[in-house]
Amino acid sequence: MKRPELRLFLSLVAFSAVLLLLAACASIDPLNRRRDFKDIQREFAQSLRWGKIDQASEQVVPAMREDFRSLQPQLADFRLTDYEILSVDLADDLRKATVSVRFRGYGLSLPVERSVVVTENWSRDAQTGKWLVALDLARMRSMLKGAETGGDVPVPAKAAPR
């Protein structure tokens, strides 16, 4: 190779290396926000599963918090037995996320398992940076009241998996 061609080739290689390095850095999450979100979302689902409404309500957007807490009496006669995270769509800027969760449970007075898929819309509070969720409380209430929702068919508790 002639000297000018070699210089051009080396410049292209160096430029490609810089682009590759920048692309790799863009995918790195130095503050572990992805893991932070997954932990927060799991904590919310577990609090709800174990009937810790007051604890879970701290992660609910303020505009929905009291309505969410009103689920407490209905949960007194209902046991959430499991939850399954069906999908997580975390925005590239790590400030919003949409999560689909299937909750399963049964009423103490009627041992028939029910399930419902709830969409959780998460966002980071602009002032505190804390993850907060808005969710479809009507779907949760319909399951708690024993209504069939989302096309799910009630399954006798003894035949349910797990």
C-alpha cells in the first residue's frame, strides 16, 4: 500500500473503532437503572401478593393511591397465589416502562382460582427519581369480586399449577 492509502485505511479503522466503542458505551447502564426498575417492580408485585397494600401503595402514583388502598377490604377475602411477569418494555431513556403481569388468586369463600392480566405503566418521578406505577384498578377489582376477566376461565384451585 502506498503511504496516503495506508493513512486513509488507518483513519477508517480508528474511526470504526471509535464508533464501536461509542455504541458499546451507549448500551451500558452505569447506574444499574434496569436492575433498579426490575427490583422495584418485583417488590411491588410481591407486596401486592402478600396483601401489604400500604407498602405497595407507596409505589403508586399519588393520584391513584387512595383508590388503590381501597382494595384492602376486598383483599381480606382473597389470596393472591402467584404472579407472572409476561412482558417488560423499558424505554431506552430508562424513565418509563410498561409491564404486563398476570395475577392469580382465589376467594376464601369460593375456592376457585381466577387470574387477570394487568398492565402497569411505570414512570420515574421528575423530582425524586423514584419509580411510580399507574395500573388498571378496575381489572384488579373484577378479579377480587370473582368476575372472569381478560378471557381467563376460572380453574378449580386443586387443578391449578403450583
